[in-house]
Amino acid sequence: DIMPSLVGSEMCIRDRYNKVNDEEILTEEVALDSEGLQTYLEKNHKAKFENGMMTELHGISQDEGKNQYWMYYVNGEMAEVGIGDYEAKEGDKIELRFEQM
């Protein structure tokens, strides 16, 4: 068996709309294997996905009627690919934000 290679990244989950604006839910060091970020979030953070878009995380669901969505950023820039297609690089800072669009 070949051990999957792990990529060390820092992940921060923020609720930028509910409760207190810009509330940090958690920050953690993550080691992502070849299964990737989507599988990691599903296994560890109760994430739900539809058509490649994250619709729920930590019990906070998007609300299309209020234009509130989960967005994610890599190294401060809004990601250009869906979470399922994102390939982490060593040292990436991943931020998941619940935002009003």
C-alpha cells in the first residue's frame, strides 16, 4: 500500500453574517490527503454539498432568499474552482466564510 501524501494547510471557518459579524467558528491545521477538501469537510464538519457547492457547514445552511451563502477563499483570494476540484498546496490558508452576497 502507498500512503497518501498529506498536504498541510490552515483552515479557518468564519460566520460573517449570523450572530456577531465576522465570528470565528474555528481555526485548525489540516492535513489533506488525496480525498481532498470536500471529503474532509463532509467527514469532520457536517458539510453538505449540492452540485459541487457547499450548502451547509457546522449546522449553518445557506439561504438563497436572503442571499446568504458559504464562500471559500484560498490565501485571501476567492477560490476559482469548486471545493470538490480544489487541490491544496502546502501552506495554503483556506477560509470558509458564510457571507451575504
